[in-house]
Amino acid sequence: MTGTVIKIGGSQARHHALPALCNAIAEVAKSHPLLVVPGGGDFADAVRDYAGRFPLSDTAAHWMAILGMDQYGLLLADLIPGSHVVRALPGTEMATRTGVPVFLPHDWLRQSDPLPHSWDVTSDSIAAWIAGQANASRLVLIKDLDGLYNTEPTAQNAVFMERINTESLSGNNGVDKHLGKILKTAKYETWVINGQFPQRLVQLLEDGATLGTRVAGNG
């Protein structure tokens, strides 16, 4: 696959713009090969809740949270017109010609178990690893913020960052702590954009840039 992997963060399900985003993805997929990777959202947060109430091992929490990604993926597949659920990368290329593939990662990741079992690894790092395996040219992490900031976005001294290097990602609250390690050697470009404005995703795919944060040091 020489296209774009789009990770739709679970935060998108908490506001009204998700259907518009899904419709935009279906439309732009007609001219750009895409692979959608779901976030974890409320499904992964439920695992965090259980981990706080019971002595849940990191391994159990890891796979439960990835199953949460599968659940959110089923929701996205139902909302994206003409989408197809896929559970392994082989065969995804055909899916891009007939509709938008939505990747449910649990079964495929269980076969290779490529990532640490830790809350430092979330759907951000999983999507980045999948993008590498798919030979994607671009990874887009869709959040509910315009991009990444130098500190907490709500802080008075927060500064929006149009570019950020991979070394700085581990300390940024907008993405998981493991992501920088994967992107340090990635061959694709990476963007963080706001999904509440679907036109920004369309602009990125059509023009190669938009309002958002570009991760430097890869691509």
C-alpha cells in the first residue's frame, strides 16, 4: 500500500463532527488510497478503569485495550459509507479499490506481538507500526486539537507547534510515550490534525499540507 493510514482517535466519538469526518473520508478515498485505524476511546478507557480497580496485568490490559480498538473500528465501519472491515494487511490493497478499509488490529497483532505491553503504547503507536508494515507514505493522527503544543494545550503559556521532532514526542501529552521511538526510523511523513474540521484532512490529502503539526525527522 502506498497511501495514507488515518488513525481516528476515540475522542472524535465525543462530539457531533464524527459523521461529517466519516463522510469526508469516504469521498476523498475515491482518489486517494486510505487505510483507517481506530483509536481506543471510551472502550480503552473502560480498560483503564478496570485496571484501576483490579490487579490487572499489563499484558491483559494491553490486549483488552486493543480489543477496544476493534470495537471502535466496528463503529467507524458502520459510519463510513462503503467501508470494509479488514483484520490483516494482506488483501487490504484490494479493499482500497472497492471502498475504505477499516483495520481491526487485534487478531493480526496477536500473531506477531510487536509492541511493549504498557500504557506507554496506545493506538498512536499501533497505527504508526501498522503504517510501517503497510509501506504507507503518510500517517495522519486525528485528534480533537489542532495539533501538538509545547505543554498542556489549556495552559496559558501553551504554544502551538507546526513542527515537532521525534525526540520531543515522548514528553508531549498529545501522543503516547512510545510513538517517538517508532517514528524515529519511519519512512513515511506524520501529521497530527483536528478531526472536527474534516476539510483539513481533505486539504492535506489533496495539497500535501494543512493546519496541523508535522512530525519532523521522518518521511
